[in-house]
Amino acid sequence: MAITINQLEGKVKTLNLLTNNKVDKYLPYKKGGSLIANVGTFYINQAYGGYQLERICNESGGASNETLRGTKSDIYYQVNAMINGIHIYKEG
């Protein structure tokens, strides 16, 4: 079964909720005419024919790469592994 972008984004939403991050990339208002990014939020970047999990690291929207670029399936299973790791950690 092929992974859809909606399935992938659903996994990222779960990851954000588990890590107490906002689900939306930006706040619903602007400061000084500029969008304000939600620091810590994970999201999917689509470029160069591939997908990558990124995490916002400043209010201007700068981001760090959390995975290598790959297919939707590649990233889906990497995010799923992160989610499983968090569950294992919380079970202690």
C-alpha cells in the first residue's frame, strides 16, 4: 500500500502532540507584519521530488533537518519509529 501525504502528515501531527509542540507551523497572527513560526514544531518539507521531516528552530521559520530526504514511505516509517521510541521512553 502506498503512503499518502495525508497519512504522513497524520503521523507528524501525532509526533507534535506527543512532544507537546503546536501542530500548526505558524501562529494565527503576525508580529510586525511577519508570520511567527511555532518553535519546536515538526513538519514535512517537500522538495526535489522527495520528502523530509524538519523541525522549526526559530520564530522566523528556520528549520533543522530531522531525517534525510526520501519517499513518503521512508519518512512515514522514520516518524513512526520516533513515535514508538517516545512511547517506550514514557513507559520507562
